[in-house]
Amino acid sequence: MCLENFWAWEIKAMKQPKKLSFVQKKIVQKLGLNPFEWMCHFEDESYLHIIHKTSKEIKIIDLQKGELVSNGN
């Protein structure tokens, strides 16, 4: 499956994004992003997937390293 098709499928199949928690906001802010423009798409033990409220861009954050892994789209 092409990566572009994967992202399109993931956006269609996702559940309702949730507001970021206080800890998630601190992580997002540490990366230089405005936490009020992002919502939590999915989180597990290793990664935080966030989605932009207006552009629907997805970013993946490695929680152990505290750095951006993927810019999604």
C-alpha cells in the first residue's frame, strides 16, 4: 500500500480526535508547536499521534526521545 493511500485511509478510519492532556500539551509545546492547534489522534506507550485541527496534517512524536518521528502527510 502506498504511503499516501495509507494516510488517506488512516484519516478516514480514525476515531474522533481528543483534546490534548496537560502532559501532551507540554510535549507538543517542547517541539515548538502550538498545542491549541493540535488534537490527540492516537497514543500508545511509545508514540503520540497528533492531528492539526484545520489542515488535518498528522505528526508522530516519539515519547521516549521527545522528538518528532514523522511529519505524516
